[in-house]
Amino acid sequence: MARWLVVCACLFGAVSFGYRELTRAPDAKTLGGLCDSTYECRIGTRCVEVDGVMRGQCSTSCNSTVSCANAFGSTAFCLGADLCARACQTSSDCLPGTECNDYSWCERVDVE
């Protein structure tokens, strides 16, 4: 009997945590959107925190610019840190809360 309780508890936990990963906020953000958790990003992206590269933006891993462009359109490319980013020429090409940096991708604006 105790085995079944453990199995049921594990199954319930796995389903609960898995469901949270599959659900996203109704206003989930696309590539480059500001986030504090993956829940705020569209399915297929996650909230990225990589020191010195990207902080609090929705992104995904990549191995080429082609993979980013296929997933997000021609305004996306793969950074050297293997993360997709939104390309820009000026800050007007970027989403709110981000600006075009010296490397031509939209980076979160520091608000400290």
C-alpha cells in the first residue's frame, strides 16, 4: 500500500510541475521580451539569465543564425553565446525595455 502512495505522490508531482512548464502567461512574450520567469515567455523560449550576455529576456538556445531565423523570422540571429537574439539597427527596432546595443541586437535596459 505504501508503494502505491509513493507512486501516486510522485506522479502527481511530475504532472503538476510538467503542467506549469507547458502553460504560459496569456500575454507571454516573444523573442527579446523582458521576463522574470519562463512562465512569461512563449512556448519554445525561456527566460534567460547569462551573466555578461543576456539578462531577463526571452530566448532559446541555438547553433546557427538559420535556426533562429527559422524559429523567429529574419530579424533573429544566433549570438556567440548560443542564444537567439532580436537583431536591430536602431533602438526603435527593439521591444519596450530594450535598446539596440553596439553588437546590433536588442538588449535589456538597466534600470537600477
